[in-house]
Amino acid sequence: MMLKILIFLLLLVGYHSYSFAFSNFLTSTKTPNLLSKPLNIEFPLDHGPHDTFTTEWWYITANLVDQDGKILGIQWTLFRNSRDTPRMSKEPLLEKENLYWHDNQIWMAHAAITTENDHFFHEKLARGGTGQAGVNGSDFSAWIDNWSFSGDQDWNMLKIQAKGKNFEYSLNLEASGPIILHGDNGYSIKTVEGHSSAYYSQPFFKAHGKVFLENDTFSVKGLGWADREWSSSVLGPNQAGWDWFSLHLGNGEKLMLFRMR
């Protein structure tokens, strides 16, 4: 029944939707830092990283139209994953080793542009501790190489930019509504066993900027959506992943749905 409802909603709103899915690559074998209630999400602190949790992400999507009314969408995502690979040597770390190759944080980013006929995307990977990728919460900036998501600490005025093969974009995001805490004050339960995440969104972004596709430049505007989530136990032993949809409805309301698989 839920699947039929989701299909109906996607047909109803057309291009005003997004979806993604995750699998068990987000799990870790170490004893994780687990969430507990009451969850006290604080800004700008929680815009920054939570290194003691297994995984988290900064996820931005936008539905856009160009100067000719053509529809396109963009995605900018930065993932952080904490790995628990032990050191084999008992020798003390050198200062540079401690800063670089023994850091247990792994960063991955995905950027994409989708048109009615094409899908352009690129991915990046980085090791923590090198400065190649990271997030600052108070003076907000999230980056990997020359890709960035940055702006004021209240997330009122932000900018995203990324570049891949045959595509590039630079978008300004302006919030026209509040940040939304999902679940119980940001404590979002995912399974009947109690697996959960800290989860909030900013679904009220107005977006405008430039998109470059192959040899063409487009002026674009539209609506954006940012998702923030961190956890060490999103999936239970019987879950393979989940599907997620965010919808900008024609009357201005916002709707988010997810289904555990």
C-alpha cells in the first residue's frame, strides 16, 4: 500500500521530488557511540561533524528551471564514515603520521545534474586529517577539494558549488522558513528494534545561480532541500537499506517520506 501511495505522489508532483537509497556499507564492526533521548540538537554546533558516530551526511538537492523554462535537478552530498581499522605497529606515531594516514575518518562526495534527457555525475574520496575534506560548524563550511557548501552559521544564506566532467554548478541558497527537526526533537527511529538517527532538514531553500553543461551556460532558479543526519545504528540486522523521497508540493507545503527495506 505504501509503495502505491509513493508512486501516486511522484506521478502527481512530477519533477518536484528526489529519492535515494542506502545499504549496509554504513555499518561498522566497532562498538559505536549510540544516540539516546532526550536528544538536544544545537545550532551551529550540530551543523559540524560528529566523529564519534559511524556515519553522517550533508545532503542538498534542488529542483530548477533555466531561462527557457527547461527543468533540471542538482545534487551535492558529502558523507563522513568512521572506520575502525587497527594499527598493526606498536611504535609511537610520528606527528605527520598522526595527522594523516592513521586518521580513521573517510569522506566521500557525490555531485550530479539531471536533465530531462541526461544525467551527469562525479564522485570524490578523501582521507580525514589531510585538510582535503571536512566540515566546520560554527563558521559553516563543508568541502572536499574544490567542491563546497558554505555560508552563515544559521543556514539562512548558503552557497554550493561543484564541478565534474562536462558539468559545473554554482548556486545560492536562501532560507524562507525554519529548520525542521524530524521525529522526537530530531530523534528519528528507523526500526522496530529502535535503530535511530539524529535528523533535521532545511526544506525551505530558494535557489538561484548558474549551471554549466558541456559547452552551454544556464541561469537557473528553483527550490532546494538540505538534509542532515548522523548515526551509528541506522539499519537493523534485517534491513538492506532504505528509500527516501522529499517533495515540494504545488501549494508550497513540503513532504518527506522514507521506507526501510
